Amino acid sequence: MNLIVDVGNTYVKFAVFNFKKILYKTSFELKEFKKEYKLIKANYPELKKAIVASVGYLSKEEVEMLSNDLKVIELSSNLNFPFQNLYETPKTLGVDRIALVCASVNQFPNKNVLIIDAGTCITYDFISKDNDYLGGAISPGLRLRYKALNNLTANLPLLETKMPDQMIGGSTKSSIHSGVVFGTIKEIDGVIGDYIYQYPDLTVILTGGDTNFLSNQLKNSIFANSNFLLEGLNYILEYNSK
């Protein structure tokens, strides 16, 4: 039984896997790490291994807490992966993007796959049917776009994410919703279309925190899976434990 630890800048996700099946997942603030770990360890005493993927800050003490109970792997570019990394700066490739590519290789082998992670940022990652990771793109996510309009202008308000009623905004607020949401949807559909033009047999995965909000709005055919990154981390743990 495996523990997956995904550490962001503010929030941490725990997930428990039994082989490929996810049994439990939770998200909490980083300051609650010790309490949440003790709780999950009490509820799942069969845990043997863990993988830590951290783009935020995890203290040495917290890592040692895990290591005292479990065999721990920390995700980095130095681990073994089931693909060839052709990124020009492979050591700068984010651990979250590595995990997504590994999930793709595991679940969609020998296919041209575009993985779209719609979270704080929207990342696009492409891996070919020959298992070559070529790279992708990074753009602002929905919340970043709302915040940028508020922070970098004098008079535009900060709004909560909302699906617009129509394309033409009849007020400042509805114009912001239209620009942010429809702009994001058009961007994603446009990127998918450009990839399909070059790779007609393309498989597209949509994941991340805004998966449910965006998935029904896209014109292109996609596989929506909000757990894709966690599944990739679990696969990396197993792949490096053999």
C-alpha cells in the first residue's frame, strides 16, 4: 500500500493507493501536515512506501517523519522514468509535469498524447508514441487571469470564477468573466487543434483543479481525469521500487 504526497506552495494532497486503485485522498494546508499524516497512518497501518513530490516547502523534520515509518522516494529528475526526456533543460522540468507524463505512458502506451493540467497554471505536455517527451507550454490558469486583471489595473475588481451567460459582456463584471473563461476555453481548444493538425491520432488528457469546470465546455474530444497526477506519482513509485 502506497502513500502519495503532493506538496504545493500552500496545499498538500495525500492519496492512498492499493496497487493501482486509489482508496483515499485529501487536501489540506501545509501547516496541518503532521496532524494529517498521523491520522492517515492510523487509518492505513498497511502503508509501506511513499513518494514525495514537492514544488512547495516541506521541512526536513516532516520528511524524516515519513522516513521513520515508510520507505520514501523524493521525486526528482534523477529517478528512473519510462520515457526519453528531450526537454532542452530536463532538470528544470517540474515534478508535476514529470508525473503527468509518466501517467500517460502507463495508461496510454504507444500513443501521441497531449496532457493539459488546468490548475494555477495551465501546462501542456506532449509525449510521442515513441515515448519521447518533447515539451509543451505554460500559460496562466483561470484564477491567475482573474487576479492579474485585478492586481495590474486600477479599477477592475477581483471576481470568483463563474461560467459566463453569453460571449458579449454587458457590464464590467460580465466582460471579465467572458474574457477570462471564454479566453481560456478558446486557448485550450486552439492548442488542441494545432496538435491534432500535426498528430491526427492525438489522445488528449485534461486534469487539474479546473477539470470539472472546463471539461464540458471544450469542443475537442478529451479524457477528463482529475486524479491523473496522483496516478502518475503512484506509477513512478512502483517503477522505482522494482
